Amino acid sequence: MQPYPHTYRTSLVADLQNPLTSSVEGLPPLQINAPVEFDGPGDCWSPESLLIASVAGCFALTFRAVAQASGLTWETLECEVQGVLDRNGGKPGFVSFGVQATLTLPEDGKEKQALRLLEKAEENCLISNSLNAAVELEAEVRIGSAAT
């Protein structure tokens, strides 16, 4: 990992009607538009869906790093994030995020360690830590087809 601080840049082009085009050097352009909830067409990523995807992606990548550093063997991590947008103090904003994570371990998996590492990933997720709204983790660890 590179030393802090890290700086990230994007550029964006907008006109009166078309989806926005966001670019990051070295990546394909991303089309962005308003979601259906804000009378958008619902055919592109929206700022809201990108934020939710960022929470999920950051949590999963943080878990991957924490699990590797701790020597935990795991098979898959399924993650769903729900963000609630409402008015708070008269201004619209996300008021809560729910992260539902289901981790599958091999037959000889360490359930208690896995749960602890899922919690550690949520505590250290830089996107979640950058948000004003509360982030709640609901974690489940599965061994094979059994759930705990």
C-alpha cells in the first residue's frame, strides 16, 4: 500500500439532457443519470447506487485484506447493502446503511474468528467511516450449507 494521503480524481461531462459521463484515468467511462426515485430513466448508475456499491465494495475488499492478514481461509462473501435516503434536518441525505454479509467457510472453518473479522472489516471500511449516517452490519457465517 502507498503511504497516505491518497488522492483520487474523476472528471465529468454534463449537458442538458444526456446521461453524465464520468471518467477516471485508465478506466472505461461511466454513464450516470438520476434514479427513478428522482424522475430519472433508471437505465444508468446513479450517484445513489454508486454510493451503495462503494459501501459494499469497500466492505468486501476490507474483509479480504483483514482475512488475508489473519490467515482466515474462506470461500465466498455475499454482501447486500441497503441505504435509506430521507430528509434529515430539512436536507436530503442518507440516514442509514444496512450491510448484510454472508460468509461461507470451508468445512474446517473458524466461525468465531470469521465473525470477528467481518466486524473488523466494517469498523475499518474507509467508505463507511467517511459517511455521516450510521452503518449497521448484519453478519452470518456458513460452513458448507449450515448457517450460524
